[in-house]
Amino acid sequence: MADQTSVAPIGPHTIQHFTLSNGIKLMLQENHISPSVVVRGHLWAGAVNDQLEKGGVGHFTASAVKRGTTTLSFQQINELTESVGANVFVSGGRHLTSFGGKSLAEDFGLLVNVLSDVLLNPAFPHKEIEKVRGQILTGLRELENDTRGLASREFRQLLYTLEHPYGRPGSGTLESVPGIQRDDIETFYQAHYHPKDATIVVVGDVQAKRVYDMLENALGNWQPAGSAPASIIPEAQSLTEQRRYVRTMTNKTQADIVLGTVGPDRAAEEYYAARMGDMILGHLGLMGRLGETVRDQQGLAYYAYSGLEAGLGRGPWSVRAGVNPANVEQAIESILAEIARLRDEPVTDQELEDGKDYLTGSLPLRLETNEGIAGTLLDMHLYQLGDDYIIRYPDLMRAITKEQIQAAAQKYLDPENYALAIVGPYRDE
Amino acid sequence: MPNNDTAEFQLNNGLKVLLKPVRSAPIVSNWIWYRVGSRNELPGKTGISHWVEHMMFKGTPTFPKGSIMRLVNKNGGLLNGFTSYDYTAYFETLPADRLDLGLRIEADRMGNSVFDPDEVESERSVIISEREGSENSPNFLLREELMSLAFRAHPYGHQVIGWKEDLRRITHDDLWDHYKTYYGPHNAVLVIVGDIDPAATRARIQELFAPIPAGPAPPPVTATEPAQTGERRVVLRQPGTAQYFQAAFHVPHARHADHFSLMVLNAVLAGASPMTFGGGSTPTHRSARLYKALVESELATRCGCSYSPNIDAGLFNFYATVREGRSLEEVERAMWDEILRIQDELVSEEELGKAQKQAKAQFAYALESVTNQALWLGSMEMVDSYARFYTFLDDLTSVSAADVQRVAQTYLAETNRNVGWFVPRTEEVAHG
């Protein structure tokens, strides 16, 4: 292998930190390969803050803030940014609202000004709120005819139930979205759009000092009333039973399946072992072991892969596959057999070596673009991994053992107690 | 615009090579492009190019089944392959010191892929499953209808995935013949962008690829689409929950003088297209004409148009998702109103300047990644010339408002129009 420090050009020696006068944390990485710049950040405002009957208000608010400020209309915002090929976004997630944008370096000032105006001075015009509502509702109607999307949504609800925020659809439902009023959005914004603990990352062809000055000028005075309420949610628990959901859609040709359990969170000590186990189960090569058995040997599916959504809380560890309705039962059996194998037997030496080589060797690829760097820096901050994380990363991977992977699989995966959603031209006997 | 820093050469067996050194990161992207796609397929054999692409991951005697993916991953790389109307491409993006692995894989599977009969059968169900996944999407079904309506003579009328009946019947020997006809140095372009030593890379390419014998020239595609003389429509009534609109107009091939005017027309209507691959796009459509006329007016929730150059005369496409409570008629009328407007009135200098600035930005974004740069060089080389990469912004700047108006009048004409409606029959979305 190549000397890893030579391919890890990002670390304490290159990352610059600043704190704006209101406490917003700023991380900067200069990258002069292309005359472009990327901004990424987050606020502690997410769907976990939604009340059940107002499900989707966090997502709705994120869509609504960029729909006009006290001085700029939605069309003016679009015209300003798009005229220079720039883009600004705000997006509501489960715990966090993400924001950011991209522009040519020469237009960075404009990008910062529009972004801060959107975050600080949204006007929530009634007309724009109704436009957003129409788009969300049409999207939710489309979802009712989308086998993959429905299988994902129903799987989550099955795994966590509606009692837990992780079980609820982040964008709300056809029942909740019509009831969200402008006041609800305004209230959500006032309560949760807050500079406290906000983070901004800037990567690209810019000078650090100048970036700091511009952001301090644009965002440093942001002092909303009150303090940000803490969002404490109960820790999700592993299932102790099997849950199964089937939605029969006779007009479709393929059935989509999601099967899984509650995985670890990002801070769990088993996280890295679980991640490596997930690579071996459903990614490495052409979708790992699942690709080899379900797709390749049995020819049951075009896609069959796994995913570990470890974040601030315990996200799902799941397997997804799209199969002909005649093959549903056989595919489920094969998926469960692979889950059992990861628990019952240690992975092979070769699988573990391949996984380590891939995760360490592909690091430069993941850090190639400004977006790739910015996403990594945000994660480093959010999960408190330290500025030397990229340098330590190869050693973290190299230290993973077969025993750790098996223990992580035994702790989090379960071929008996799991949630399973099937949507498509399939009926339970 | 940047100076042309791509080294171009050809081996004696016909393999064309493009090398572009980019030393921003210790990464290299290695691509092989074959001049074969669904365009080269005959009735009864549709989908065969894409199926051959799948077989190219099944191994060779030197790289047994599974080892291509495994070795590239093991060396920290990513790889993929894809098939389009005009070409089939494979790439490995790797740490720069692992380029040799990518070169050895591509040199080997250019002629030595194993088409094991059992593997052909197992891949048949994978590909049918891929198609069935797409069939779940109303927009795929509508697109398939619209393409087959727009093209009566030319093979662009069928989708890359192919007709399901053909996928059931294509044989091992069909696939093998297709591979032997189109895969070889005489029909391929190798594109490498990244942190390379051009002299050493060139020597290694010579060593690995020069011994591969050239085959006979593949049969030319002679089918030519006759001019359309009247509007064609298709209405797809199927179970669903939303209404979808698509339209397509015939436009000339990529080497035609109107190519850049059509690109600017597209940018004025729907924003400059991103030139990136696999995420990281920076959309600029919300201040463009169609979004204002259809989404801002609350007729649609999503709309746009697209124009991508092809070897033969292709299509300029429009699409929209109708907003709940609105109708396909309203959406279609608003779409034609926008087309009439751009045919009747010259676009302003501001709009032209905006389209050019957007293209400049998209170009800069694409430069961040060597994979994107290689994608760009290769795909342009397939339909025209890689050198377009270097004159792209100048070529766009040379387009005038009158050019945009002229191409809108010439090609977005009613007699050249193909229209597709997806009308949902909601009562039939069966829920169990």
C-alpha cells in the first residue's frame, strides 16, 4: 500500500477553525484545483422535533425558508444565484437541517449573502407556502405508486413504530401536511433555527481569512430570541419479534423488499466493525455476499445490497432488493441466510483484508471533490472525530478484527427478530 | 478556455488513446469506450449491447469471475460500466499508483471475456429484473412509448435495456457474436485523466494493447429516420397516482452546426446542464423559463427539458409532473406557450449571458473530478470530438439570440412533435 500520510493531505495542518462572535463554528479547507467553492453547514433543527400530528413541519420549514426573505422574493433569490451558475439549498433531515451552496470562487460573496439572508430573514409568504405544500403533496401522492419508496417508508415505520421519531416519515404524510399552518412553520423556525451549535464548512478556491470576515459579517450578528431547546429522543431499541408488512400492487412487475434491524449509532464502540461487516455483507465487489448469492448465483435480483445508517441515533441496518414476485420468498430466505452467516461464522481472512484495503485505499477518491471534503469535515465535527481523523483512519480500519465483526453482527443483526416490508405484485399466502 | 493539454495518439491496431495529465490529487481515472450501443442493435436483438456490458464483469481466464470488482476495490478503486444509445463505457478510478491494474483489466477483457452459458442464463434473469424494476416507474413506461413513437426507422426507437421479449430470446451465441463484432482496438478509445507520467503510461499502453489484433470494421448503421410530417401522440392509461407529461422533437446529430445553439436553447429554457456524473449536481433551473411558466404558476411540481448530443439525429425532450388538481391539458398548453415565446421573441442579451455564465460554472465544477473530466472527453469523442472540451465555452459564447430563435423555430415545430401523456387510473392502484 502507498504511504497513507502522502495521500491524506487533509489534517490539523490544513484545516482551519474559527468561531464567529455568536458561537457558530467554522471549518475551512482551501483547495485550489478548480475555481469553485462549496459551503455546507447544519443547524439543530430536524424531524425529531416534529409533533406527531404536525409531521413534516421541519421538512416543510426547510423548503419554505428559501421561498423569500424580507427583501428578496423566491424568484429574485433564484435569479441572483442561478445567473452566476450558483446554487443555494436548505434541506430538513431527521436531526439536523442542512444548508449550503456552490459557486465559482469569484461569486462566493454573493453565495454567502444569499445564504445568510435565507437563514436569518425568511418571510414565509403565504403564496409560497401554498406552492411548497402542493409540491410536497404531489410528491407524497407519487410515493403511493412507488414500490421502492413505499417499501422504505413502511420498513421504518415497522422497525421503530410511529411512537419513535425514527419511525415517522420526515416529509410528513398526506394527512399531516394539509394541516400545517404558516404559524406552525414560523414557530418551528423561531424555536429551532438557531446559531447555537451550528456548524459551517467551506472548501474550495478561497482564502481563509477572507472567508472568515465574510461569514462573520453575514452571520456573526445572528442572535435569535431565547435559547435552542434540546431535542432529547428516546434511544431506539432492537426488536424482540418479527414484523412483516405487505402492500400488494397488482399493476407492478417487480416487488421491492426492505429487511433489517436497528443498527448501532455512530458513537458505538462496534461502529467500525459493523461498517466493515456491512461492506462484506452487501457492498464489496458487486454488492458483497448478497450480490454474490442473491444476484449472481441465484439470478433473483438486479439489486440486493445492505446499508448501515449509523448517525446521532441508532439508524437501521438493512438489506434492500428488487425481485420478481415469484422469487420473493426465495430472496428473503437467502438474505436471512446471509445475515445468519455473518453472525454465526467469522468472515474470511480474504474478505477482511479486501475490506480494509478498499476502505483505506479509496480515501483519496472520497476526498477528491470539494463536496467530498466538505461532507467528511462536517462528519468529523458532528461526531467529534478530531482533525487528525483522516490520518488516523487507515489505522482504525486496520485494527478491526474478525471477532469484532462477528460480535457486532451478533449484537445488531438478527435473522429471527427483524422488520420486513414488501411492496409490489405479491400477496402473502 | 484552457489550452488543449490532452495527448492524442493511435496504435497500429486502431486503438485511439487520449491522455490528460491532472495532478490535483493522487488519483487517476481510466476509461475504455466502445463505439457500440443500442443504436447498433437490430430488431429481435434489442438490449444485447447492455447485456454484453454485464458479461464483461463475468471474468476472463486471467481475471476469473468476481476478481475484477474485487481487485479494483482492494486497490482502493471504484469501477463501473454503462451502455447508452451510442456507446458502451467502462472505467476504473484508482489511486494513481494503481493505474496498471485498470489498464490490464481493460486490455484483457477487450478480447478475452468468458461467456459461460450458465452465466449468460443467470444474467438473463438479472437483466429482466433490471427491466422489471424500471417498469414499476410510470415515467419509464411513458418514455419507452414516446421513443418508439418518435422513431419508426432508426434504432433510437428502443430503449437501451431492450424489449422484454428480446431479452427472453437472445442466445449465448448472439451475445458472443456481438462482443466479437464490436469489441476490439479498432472500435475503441482509451481515455486516461489524472496523476500520470504520460511517457511511461504511453509505453505501458503500447505494451498491453498493441498485441491485440484489430477486427474487421463493424457494420455501419444505415437506418435513417425519415422526416416527421405530423404530430404523433400516445396516451398511456395505467394505474397510478400522478399525471406525467413528456414530449420530444427530432434534432440533428452532434456534429451539426446547430448543436451549440440547441445547447443554449436548452439552458435558456431549463438552466445549463450539469456535466457531472454520479451526484454533486448544481441545478440552475429555477430561474429558467419553463420552471417559471409551469412550477411557479402551480401547474406542475417538476418540469424541464433536456438535449444531449447523439451520433445520429436524436431528440430534444420536455417533461413535467402535473401538480395535484391541475390537468395535462393545462401543462401542455403552458409548455407550447413557452415554445411559441422563444420562437417569436429574441432572448435578451442578459439571458444569453446567464446561460454562458452557468455553463462556465458547470464546467469548473466538473473539473474538480478526474472521473468527470474523463467522462466528458470520452463521451464527446464518441459523438464528435474530445477537442470540444477545450472550445466548449467559446463555442457557446458564439451563439447569438437569432441562432436560438432560429433553432427553436426549426426544430420545436408542431409537425416535428411527439407527445406522451400518462393518465393514472387511480381506482386500480390495488392496496392489500
